[in-house]
Amino acid sequence: MKELIKLTAELKLRGFSERTIEAYTLHNRKFLEYIKKSLEKITEQEIKDYMAHLISINNTPRSLALKKASLKFFYDEVLKKDIVNFKTPKIPKTIPSVLTKEEIKSLINSAGSYKTKVIIQFLYSSGLRLSELTSLKVNDLELDEKIGWVRGGKGAKDRMFVLSNFIIDELKTYIKTLDKDETYLFPGKNNTLSSRNIQKIVENAAKKARIKKKVTPHKLRHSFATHLLEDGVDIRYIQSLLGHASIATTEIYTHVSKEKIKSIKNPLDTL
């Protein structure tokens, strides 16, 4: 639709990720298909009616928030109509579940191949987002310095992450198995492994390890952060490693750490 060309251009100019551009464009296209009106005639009430329709067909608060943000950016930021100012249901604050260190060991030991083992180890030891891992290039690693770089991560920012001594040894061996001119650290058929491919790698290892929890690449990121907190790492450093813009986002891990809570001395025991 020609109406959405302006939206796509503005998103690109502001440095939004390809994934966000796709989502915002998709949700605006669906709204226009639903409302069947020209942009000039669309009112706030019609957007409200559309959101109410989405609630009636059981869209989750998180899904509603994304769709509202997509519409607000287009109608208020791009078209300057200022018509998306209503409230929608709040996203419930859920505490993410994490894997124990024993479960992490079991997951790694259940990897299907050497490459998949390195991928799982890397996800856990770096705390990278899935999209950051698939974009990672061999040249983004500085093994002698024990660091790596996320280039153009969330918010279009570069971010440093630390490498464990163990994963450095694994990577030195693993990189030797790659073609000399290989660009991506974890190559696939189309330059790099797809997100879905890596998700399946983790799911299959979890199934083989008989872990009853739902295990995803993002759960390894949650586990990385929680285990750092349990080991006494300052939450501000964890914020930096995760690439969180706000410390409030990182503070969720203070509610996750069962080991920290279990280590608290009950006042009755100190009488």
C-alpha cells in the first residue's frame, strides 16, 4: 500500500530494526484492511473500536501494546494527527523462570553436535539476544582480550560483552572448522543460521535432557543474568552486559533469584 511507504521510510530514518519495521508495517496494513477508509477520514474512535475488536478476539495485553505502538507511531509521529492517546490493558509483570546451573550443564551435555554445543554454551555465557547471536560475525570477537561486540544492537548501539575462559578455548577450536573467508560465527544456508533454527537446537537439547521447563534461547539469557546476580555481580554491570537502557528492566532479576532469597537469614534464627 502506498500509504505505508512514508511509514517505512520514517522507521528506517530513525534507525529502527528490520524486525520492528516489519511489525509496524504489518499491523498498520491490517488496520487499514479492517477499517477500509482513507487516512484522512480515520478518527480516534475508529482506532479505539479496532483495539476493542482485538480485545474481543483474545489478543494479549502484550500483543495489544505492540499494535497500539504501531498505530501511534504512524498516526501521531508520521501523520501528526495526534489521535492515539487512549489507554489499553497494562502488560502484566511476570517473573521469568530460569534454569538452574545443573540444568544448564545437562542442556549443554545434551547438544546434538559440536556446533550446537558451542551455540548453547555461547548463548548462556554471553547473555546475548537471539537476534544478536544470529548477526554475530567472527570479526566481532577479540579472543585475546576476552571480549566480543554486539554491533548495532537494540537501540542501534554497539555493546561489549565478556567471554568466559572456557568458551574462548571452545571458540578457538570451533573457528578452525569454519571456512577461512566465513563472515558469520554461526553460518547457515542463507549466510547465518535462522532464529528458528537456533530455537530448535535449544528445544531439542532440552527435550533430550528431559528438562520439564520450557527452554528457549531467551531463557538462557534470563539464566545468565540471574546466575550473575546470585554470584554477587553488581546489577549495574549486569544491565550493561544485557544492553538494557533502563536499570528498571534489569531489576526484574532481583525478584527471580531464589538463591539470594534462600540465603537470607530469618530473624527468628538470629534471636
